[in-house]
Amino acid sequence: MGEMGEIGSVYEQYYTGGCVKTEEEEAASSEEDSSSFRGSGVCKWFNVRMGFGFLSMTHREGICLDSPVDVFVHQSKLHMEGFRSLKEGEAVEFTFKRSSKGLESLWVTGPGGAPCVGSEKKPKGTQKRRSKGDRCFNCGGPNHHAKECQLPPQPKKCHFCQSITHMVANCPIKAQQLSPGSQGKSTASTTGEEEDMSHTPFPPDSSD
């Protein structure tokens, strides 16, 4: 089974309750869920995309444990603003309960009740990559877009040469660079038409 398959199985087991509980298990779970405990430790690992992971509890009710104990954590239990996640190794304090599936966190904070730090990683799709060639269509400046521009709306101008006398579609400089001979052909064609007009014979004088 691949890594994602294992993570999915863990999530199903610990959060969605993948198997149907018997009446005895339900009763035992209800009895166990009625009490909660306090613990502290660090984040063992956290899958940012799936939104869950495990805490490594080193202290329970202020008493140091002989060996760390795993406690399941879901992003909905994290005390923090914005996108909720945990950074591997960050210190946490939490309340947890014991259930038929194991230990599950109820509320997770940083040391002293502070907000959690969170992971620097974000799920794919939430980060917008910006190319180095981005340019503002408002002021022409680099490294930002028009909606982020600090200047008031500027007069419309050519995005290629920054002239305010024409738009990019009619930019002569861009046209010359794209097709150097096009302007000459156009001029020659126009000149030829003018020459043809100059040689057009006048109608005969009907006065004779």
C-alpha cells in the first residue's frame, strides 16, 4: 500500500469511523468520551492536504511519560487563524479523550494557550505562482499586477512601448519588430496606388 493509501486508511480509522461499532463499543465509547485529559508534546507529523496528523505526547497531566504516545489530531481542533495546519516538531498543548479508536485531540494550542504556528506548506492550488515577467498594466511597473498597484488609475497606454498615443494593437514599434518588411510593403503598396491614380487618363474634352 502506498503512502497516500496508508494516510487515507489512518484518516478513515481515526476520524470517519471506518467500521461499524457494536452496541458494546458504542456504550464503552460514550463512557470514555465523557472524560478528557491534558497533554503536551510536539507535532509528530501532519498532512496539510488531508488536514490531519498525529501529536507526540511527552507529558500527561504535567507528568513526564516514559515514552511518547501518539494522539490523533484534525485541523478543525487547532487554535489558529486562517488556514489551519501544524508544523512538524512544533510544541503544542492539548486536551484529548480516549476512544475505541485510540487517543484523539479535542483542542490544540501552542505553549501557554497561544495560537499554533502552523506549517509553511500549503496544499497545491492555494499558492499562486507569479512569473518574473509579470508587469502592471496600470503603471507599467514590474513584479505586481494592476489590482495591487499603489498608484491611481493611469491613462490608457500601449503596454509595449508605454506611449499614450496608441494602444498595443496599433503599436508601430511592435509591428516593426514582428515583421520588419511589413511596413515597407504597405508603403510600397500605397505609393503604387497613388502612382496609378496619377496616370489615370482624364476623360476627353467634349468641347470639340
